[in-house]
Amino acid sequence: MKIVVLERHSVGSDIPVQYEHLGDVTYYRNTTTVQEVRERVRDVDIIVANKAPLREETLKDARNVKLICELATGFDNVDLSYCKSRGIKVCNVVDYCSGMVAQHTFALALALLEKLPHYDQYVKSGAYGAQDRFSNFDLPFHELEGMTWGIMGMGNIGRRVARIATAFGCRVIFHSVTGGSSCRDYPRVDKAALLAESDILSLHCPLSDLTRGIIDRAALRQMKDTAILVNVARGAVVDNTALYEALAAGEIAAAGLDVVDGEPLQPSNPLSLLKDSNRLIITPHLAWASVEARTRCVEEVAKNIEAFQRGEPRNIVNM
């Protein structure tokens, strides 16, 4: 079988990607444009991709394609209906980075809650060494214990975050956007209650027509002015302009983001104007990217291909 890896660099050059035992493989460091995709998939049987657009426009001339393997959990770059009409199976990698994303959720939340950027700079600036007392706490901060941690999206990641938040002594509540959550371990509330009651609100929902812009200006105005928002889901789940305005106006206390709407972050995004790391921390979409998680991702793609070659369905999302 002919296999093409369209975005080999998406998992980092430090992680080996070796699929030669599965077929005749061609690797591309990155593939972004429609024309590049169209040309590179024309004669292949299996496509391994991450963000490259895979829809009728790019696949119509690829008559041999039988399988698309996402080098990721998300598959919003693929037109599932078109692939199904062509008999092209699409599979993703499930739960390979849930622990890491949950870990980063707390890294962001705790850094903002405890004002760590301020205190780190206070020491490094020499101000701490110049003072006449052993401690400094000029910016008040609070304990996580006793706070309400709200979760939007109670899947694998959301459940991990809920368990960790509970261990910290938080009351956990969640909202199901689709209404289909089977979780019975924590109180399920409507969106209005989630926004109004959460001291920390973390987003773990997939991007869909239901969730695009779900945290908009109206939603942010319903949150506490002491609340912290953490988005490790997809950038477009949050209206970035509305978030900038809410932070600038002090309508919420802070936000920790690993994703923004349009990546990498562009100067046209108003969030790029806010340089105060005590109110806004943005990391470059790395919550999924521990060495261990990236290694698992690569290995799971190989297992998906191997299963397909044996005629076994594994992680197929468009059955």
C-alpha cells in the first residue's frame, strides 16, 4: 500500500515516525494548501494527516484512497460525509493525551489563581532582595479548595479534570452542550448556572456548530468578575474579541488559553494586545504535546493502519 504522511512535523522532529513496515511511505514535513494536498494524495491508498484539508476539493482525484488516519483526536479537517460516500474510512487517535491536557489545564489555572507571573517577576526584578521582610504578597490570591470548578465537555479529559479538581477540594459542576452526557458523578447544570456559579471554568468540548462561539460576550457577562476561564478545547469555542473586551473591562479576572481562534496567534487577534500575564496566559497549542503523548499518538496511528489492513475496524469515526 502507498501511504503518505502529510504533516510529519506536526508531532515534532524529536519523535520518530516510522511506518515503513506498513507500506511504501512518503513523508512531507508539512502540507497546508489545497493544491499541495491534492497533488500529494493523488496516487495513495492511506493518508496520515493532522490539519490538512481533506474534502471533495482535495480528494476527488485520489481514486485509490481507502483510509484516512488522523494524527490527532480531532477530525474537523475531514469531510466525513464525503468520505463515507466514497467508502473512505476515517479514524482518529483516542485518549492519547487526556492526562497531559488535564495537567496543562491546572498549570494554567494555578498560575493565574496564585499570580505566579507577578511573583516570579517580583523576585527576578530584584524587588524581593531589596525589601526588608522575608515575604511578599502584595497581590492577594486564594485557595482552590472550596471553589466551584465548572466544566463544559465531560468526556475523557473533562472527567480527568473533574477528579483532579475534586482532589483539590473543589465542588465540581458540568454542562453538557448536546445534552447527551452519561456522567452521573457530578451535578449537571444548565449553561446559565455553569457560567454564574463557576470560579474556574474549563472548556473541554469539541468544536461543532453547537459550540462555536459558545463563550461569547453574553456568556462572559454572566460569569463572576473573579472567575478564571481556561480553554484547552478549540480556539473558536470562545469569541476571542469578546474575551479581550471582558478582560479589558475586568468582567472576569483572568483567562488561560492553549488555543486561539486562528493559529498561530495573529496581530489581528485582539488577544495579542493584552500583555499582562496575570490576566492572560496563552500557550502555543501545546497541552497535548508531551513527549509521552506524541509518542503514543504516532504508535496509535500505526495500530489503526495495521487493524485496517487486517480488515478490523479500529477507531473509525464514519462507520
